[in-house]
Amino acid sequence: MRNQSIKGLAVFAVAGSLLTSCDLMKDLKYTVTPTPLEMHGDSVRVKVDVTFPEKGIKKKASAEIIPMLGGVALKPVTVLGEKAVGNGNTIAYKSGGKMVYSDVIAYQSSFENTTLMVTGKISKGGKEKDQIDPIEIAKGTVVTPLLVNKDFKVMMAEDAFQRTTEQSYTAQINYDKSKSIVKPNELKDADIKALEAWLVAAQSNPKIAIKNVSITGFASPEGEQGTNESLSSDRSNTAKEAAKGIAKKAKNTKGQEEIYSTSGRGEDWEGFKAELAKSNMKQDEKDLVVRVLEMYKDPVQREQEIRNMAKTFTFLEQNILPRLRRSEIRVIYDLTGYSDEELTSMSQKMIDSLDLEEILFTATLTNDLNEKLRLYNEASRLFPTDNRSFNNAGAVLFMQGKMDEAKAKFEAANSLEENAISQNNLGAVAGVKGDRMKAKELLAKGGGSPEAKYNMGIIAIQDGVYASAVSNLGDGNFNKALAQLLNGDVAGAVKTIDASPDKESAQGSYLKAIAAARQDKLDLTVTNLKKAISKDKNFKAKAAKDMEFLKYFENPTFTGALN
């Protein structure tokens, strides 16, 4: 006799007489929870409550009960009458009793459409007396977690490309000691002539927009400090007039008065140290000067101490100090880079002329994965110490399904600089390959990015840790809805699906059919199932054996939807 609870999948009970010639054990009742069985985290947990009626087992009898899931034997259990000798669960003869059996077995694909049977043998006095006739106590296994989309997400490393960047062009005017007059010969120096040529070119270049001409005057650190402050300001003003003359000569219309700014910096001790470091002075003498600079904070005292080193000061006065009597003209401008069309063309014809950021950005302008891969590989060739091009090439290979090649690229990127992006991507590869332990180890280093969390959510579904999956999977996606369903939030699962791109998809409709079945809504189950099958006929065969719909297998409305 077989009874199924009207509550659906919660309890499946079988009461049957175990017919034996010696009638040593009979009329046991088996209650399996849940039924059908359920697969979670790659395994199936079997729990059976066994009820022995009054006088259900003779006092000296013993039985070895062996549950069988399909052709796979589960852990056997021994039952003893109250006077039987041995180890096992003892059951009183007169009052009967109960026993709870449990086991966990690794899931096999055959378990989905098999039965849970009970068989075994009955003994008395240590001798086998009879076999337990096989009896079915549950049917099939729910395998809904296998619907998970293994759409692990990889991350692209971002470029730092800027279409418009601030640049500067610099020239210098030098002065005689204690003077601020610009000597005519200074305007014939190579850097001033180059500035003039640059201004001429900038005039006709639409990609150059001059924003400011900053002029800074300096004085060498000898003499009275207040005098040098004034002198540096005077030098910046005369250099300004010279700069305006240069712009006028270059016929550059961007030389309006308002774009010029001047400042005097006084005595240039920082410049002094920089020029000293570049000079051919003996190293021990350089070190001595540096110690003086570090020892004395007062500029007047510094100067006096250096003057006290007569030989050294003579070298400084001839080779270092003249270079500090100057004004720096710095033209600050915005430079607009290549257009998208120019970048694309150059990347195909003269990629060596592009910098790294330009190549990485150009790769974002195409949807052709092969072209993206070419660009990232070229970037790797030209800039082999930057990890981003290796990582992004791996991401493209991942999208193309070339997991081994993708893994090699991600490893190369991570070896150049350990980073969360490549760690996530290596975790995604491990996830696709089914190495969940490795995937979790790598994804934990993924920096908590949305991609890493989503990937962890997939692993959590596969591990049967549904609450964790729900919290990691973000919003508006199929896997989030699946996790909610498996975590017992059926209404939430439907709400998520209806707010996702899978609202009308085959897999989305199929999941909603399962949700409806769990809510005992036959009409809605059939409606959603028909939608799923209309978009993917493979769901017809799946539904016909899916234990989520076991209670409807003999319902004509349900079976009609499959015809």
C-alpha cells in the first residue's frame, strides 16, 4: 500500500508487510523526508523514519535493512528483536517502536529518475532465515540546483586613456648676476627659438588650446635675501614681456594679456641642489655642500658657510649659480588626442606609434573579439611589464571558451603584479573547470568586486549554501532567483525573475513553473511550462521526468501541456 501526503513534497509514506516464510518481521511503515529526495551540494541526504507496529519483530529475530537508491546500496542498518544478540537498534516486541535512518550519498545522474527501495535479510539465532522483498518507499530526486547558470564573470582591467590632457612647453631665459634685463642674445638661444616654432605650429593646430603662460623668476642663493626676492619678481616681469614678444613674432593669437601669470620664487635652493647633483664636482665636495645645506636652515647662514669654503665656492660661482639666475616660461595647454576613427586606423596600420593607454582604449571601440585579442596581444608585446593587456587578452579568450589559454594569460598578468582582477578571473576559470575549492580560494582574493561576489554566488548554489548565494548574486538575474527558490523564498524568486532579462525566457519560464508547482498552483505551472517549451523544446523532456512536478505526473492538465 502506498500513500502520498496531500501537502506535496514534504512526506512520502509506505506501509507494507515484509512477507517472510517465518513471519519474523512484518508490517513496517517507512516515512521518507523529503520525498522526492533532493540533491544539494552534490549529494543526496536520505532520512527515513521506520515504524515497527506491535509485535512487528520477533524477540529473537534480527534484520539487516539495506536501502537502495537505484542500483546503489546505501549504508545498511541492523534491527534487533529484544532478545536478539548483536549490535543494532533494539525494538520491543510487545509495544513496537521507531527508528530513524539517515545517510548521505554522492549524487549520480541516475538518481533523478530512480526509486528508493528497501531490501535486506532476516535472521534468527545468527542464521539467515529469509530475504526482505524489495519495496519502493520513495521515487526520484529533485535536482533543481543543477539549473544554475555557470556564467562566471571575468573582469577587464580599465585603461587610463584621456582624450584631452594638460601638457606644457617650457623655455628658459638666463640673466647676469644681480640683473633682470633680458639680454638680446638670450632670445636667440635654441630653446627660445624652439618655443617660437612651437607657437607657430600651435596656431594652426586645432588640437592645441593654450590655457596659460606661467612665468617664474628665480635668483641664485647669494647676496641679501630681500634683494633676491625682489630680483626674482623683476625677472619674471621682464620674461613676461619677452614671452609676449615671442608670441607676437610667432603671430600666435592666443597670447592675450589675461593668460599670462608671473611669480618670483626668490633664492632657488632646490634648483641649487639639483644642479649640484648633475655637476662634475667631486663627490666628497658635493657631500660637504649638502651637509651644510641640511645643517643650516637660515639661508644667510647657509650662504656664508658655503662662502667659507673658498675653492668650493669658486666652482659653484662659475658652474652652478649662473644657471639659477633665470626665468622659466611654461606654456600650459590642453592637447586633444586622436579621434576614435584615428585610433582605429592607426592601430591597424602603425600601432607602434600609439601609447599603452591609447591601445587599451582602442580595444574598447570594437565588439569583434578577435580584433580585441589582437590589440591586447600587441599591447603586451609593446609594453610587456604592464599586467592589464595580459589580463584583458585572457578575458577575451575566456569569452571565446578557450579556458587553458585564458588561464595562462591571467597567470602572466598576476605574476607581473598580484591583483584582484586577475585573481577573480583565475577563480572564474577554476569555476568553469569545476574546481570549486580552487575557485573559492581565488575569488576570496577578488577584492569583493560585484563580479567576484557573483561568481562566489554560483559556487554557493553548487555547494548548497543558498543563503550565501542570495546575498552574493546581486539583483535581477536568473541565478539570484534560483537561489531564492532553493532558499525557500518562492515569491521572492518569481519577483526577481520578473524583474530580470529572463522574465520571458525559456529558463525563466521554467523556473516560474517550478515555483508555481511548489505553491500548488497547477494552472500557473502549466502556463509557464508551455511558455518554456515553446521557446526551448528541451524543457518538454525535462519536465516529463522532473521530480518538481511529481504530484502532477498523472494529472491530464499537466500531461496535456507536454503533448
